[in-house]
Amino acid sequence: MKVKYILEDLDCANCAAKMENEISKLEEVSSVSVSFMNARMTLELLEECAEETLNKIEKIVKKIEPDVKLKKI
């Protein structure tokens, strides 16, 4: 399952790299790409765990950069 987000208020390239690194460690995520320049995140998830995984991803994003808002495209 492919999911795309706009990362509103993302203002740190290093934070974007940290998010990508942490999210890529989740077993349910087969691929992740965070683009600081476009403020977008693209994910490939296992379908059966999608909602639970998206909650974990949101917690990771908020931990690294609390002001970022995820908006599904």
C-alpha cells in the first residue's frame, strides 16, 4: 500500500533525514522517502498493519520535529 504525505512546517533537512532513517527501521515499512525540498513523504506499507503503522510513523515525526503536521495526499 502506497501512502503520500505533505509535511507542513518541515524546516530542517537533518530532521527529514532522521525521520526517514527511523521510519525505515519499522518492519511494516518496505520503503520510505522523505523529501525536505518538497516537504513530502512517500511510504510503502504492508496492507494488514497500515493504520497501526501510520500511528507509529506520526509519533516518530512528532518526536523528531513536533511542529510538523502530516497531511495525506
